Amino acid sequence: MLESDRNYFIKEIGDLKDFLTVSYVIIDDIYQEVTPTHIKNRCNINTSKMSDSEIITLSIVAKLLTIDSENAWFGFCNKNMRDLFPRL
């Protein structure tokens, strides 16, 4: 039986930037694995500002944080997470 006082390979994430980074890495790995080639190589991919993985990460993290306003969330990320998402 698992003991509740032990952290079985679980590291606590200290701040939002670390959480966004870990989330992005996981989401990008899954995205690269499951997305068909014709979607990854679509014709407008060079003109996009952000990658699909970045957009998915921001959307999922907003839902996990129970943020309802997409404009407010993207504004917050634009102001405070510019180093993680420079093209936001």
C-alpha cells in the first residue's frame, strides 16, 4: 500500500512559470506523437505567431486555474510570462 507521507517521484512545482513549462513539455510531446503529418505541415504554419502546443498549453492551464476570461488570461500571460511565450 502507498504511504501518504512519501512523494513517489512527485516533485512539487513552486510557481506558475514552472507549471507552464512542465505542462508545455508534456503537451508538446503528446501533440507531436498523435497529430497527423498533414496537420503539422499545413500551408500556413510559417505565418502563425504561436505553435499549436503553446496555444493548447495556455488553454488547458487556464481551465485548470478556473480562469473564465480568455482575454484576461492572455493579457496576464502577455504581461507576466513574456519570457516563456515571446510571440504572444
